[in-house]
Amino acid sequence: MPNNQLFKRGELNFVITGVANNALARRLQKHFREAALDLTVEQWSVLVHLWKHDNVSQQELANRTFRDKPSITRLIDNLEKLGLVKRSGSKTDRRINLVSLTAQGRSLRDQTMQLANDTLNEGLEGVSAEDVEVTRKVLTKVYENLNGSAGG
């Protein structure tokens, strides 16, 4: 019996559509608003990648955030208007735009990461550490199956 047969009718759609992920994103957006942060969760996800690896190409950011070119361009445009990132041309290839954090963009890291951790803790309330670990392993395996060298 295929593993997807273990889901009751409608539960598979729940997994595929990422309902829990959407609920977490909505709650995090609410926390950003309450903290008077003019930042969307989508913009924040780009900043998270820049906090890990600053001064990367726009294409690399698109790949790392699983966004297409128009979406990442729009997000970077808006982050630039907010003064959180800046673009510069690559010294080795004029076709490449590099994206880097401004001081203001770097300054949001600790506050927004704390809000994200608090939001995740809200979502995981009542969930055992063992269940969290199993979920992490399962979702990691699903990701690897779909994005690994075998077919992604």
C-alpha cells in the first residue's frame, strides 16, 4: 500500500497546500505588525538568506528562496525602497546584480528572529520533542526525495 493511502480523505491536500505553514506565516506577519515592523514574511525570508550569505547574486537568492525571477525582483525592489538591501553590479559580469544588506537590514536580524522563534513556539505548543523530531525527519526526507539528485 502506498504511504499516501495512510492519509484520510482531505488530509493529503492539507499537507500539499501547507496549511500549517500558512498559519505560521500569518501569525508571524501579525507579530511583525504588532512590533511596528514594516516588513512582510516574504521580504523577511529574503533577509534571512542574506543574513546567512550576504552579497549574493539575485539569481542565487531566487534559487535559495524558491522564487522565480519576477518575484525575487519585486521583493528586492521593495526591500531596497525600505533601505534594507542594496544592489550593485558584479565586477566580473555586468549581467549579474549582487544584493547585499544595509546596516538597517542587518539591524533587524535579532528582533525578527526572536519573533519568528516565538511564533514557532506558539505553533508547537503541546507538541512533544519526539513528535517535532519525527516531523523534521519526515519533511526533510520528503524534501530530499523531491529535490535530491534523483529527480529534482
